[in-house]
Amino acid sequence: MDPGPALRYPAGSLVLVAGLPGAGKSTLLNRLYGLRGDETAPVCAGDVRVIDSGQSRNWWSRVLRPLPRRLRTPLVHATHVWRVGRAIHAGHGVVAHTRGTWPHILHLFAWLARRHGHDLHLILIDVDPGTARAGQVARGRVVTHTTFARHCRRWRPIIAAARGGGPLPPAAGVTILDRDAADKLQAIRFT
């Protein structure tokens, strides 16, 4: 029996799952790795570290809940980036959630992976803004209109470059999934 579609990467690779807020990045990681969404630290799956930004948000929520989101968000994102970098430095394969709309972060991750002898691979979940907004509503975490518009403006050239072979942050490979393909994906494997 065919276990379903899988994506395969070399051992030690950094695989970033990117897309608009609400595109389904966390949903994909939760489904593939059996995450509950209440984790406060990266999850081990063999020698692979599964790192979702929600883990950092959950960790900080214990002490930062009284603060407004605009003050919590930079700490959550800095912690998430630090956790990804730490896992790369330790030599683990990494599957991580990322916004994907901050090219400087993608360049940083690519540099870190190369420095440790591995490659960056991107999985881009491409959904239209309406679908992404509905995903935000469904998860109960809606970003402001201004923030979402900024993500959309930054996402369009990234996905256009990926589809047209244009310049992207240095990645060894790019896979584009629509929502249907993301829902059918059964595994991300490191060999």
C-alpha cells in the first residue's frame, strides 16, 4: 500500500515551511509530526528537530500574557529564530515554520545551514489571501489588516520568483504546494 506523497531531503538539511499567515504551515507540521499545538519547545523526531513559532509563543505566554501582542511578537520571533539556529548549529536536520516574507531571515538561515555543511530547502505553501485570512480566523489568531497586507506584498514576489525561476534566497530546492497538495502530503523524510 502506498503511504502517500512524501518529500525527501538529505540528512542534516534545513527545511523551512513558508507561507502567508494562515496558509497552513503549523497545521501541516502538527499533522505530519503529531504535534498538539501546546508544545513549548522544539520536538524531536529522530535526529530531526521540528520547530514551530507557536512553541516559542507558548513558552513566552507564561510570563508575557499581560503585554500587548505588538510587544510580545518580537520576543517570540527572536526566540524562534534562535531555536532554529541552535538546532542547525547542533547538526540536526530541521523542519521549521517561517513567515517566508522576511528575505533577510531566509538568507541568515541559508548561511547558517551552509556554514554547517548542509543546505536550505523551502516548502512554500501558496494560498490566496482570502484562504489565508480564513485560516487565521479558524485558528483564532488574526493579524492586523496592515500586517497582513505587508505579508501579502512581500509574498507575491517570492512566489512569483519561485514559479518563474527568478532569484530567491539561496536554497538548494524549492517545492510549491497549494492547500490541496499540502493536505495530501504524508511525510517529510531525511535520508
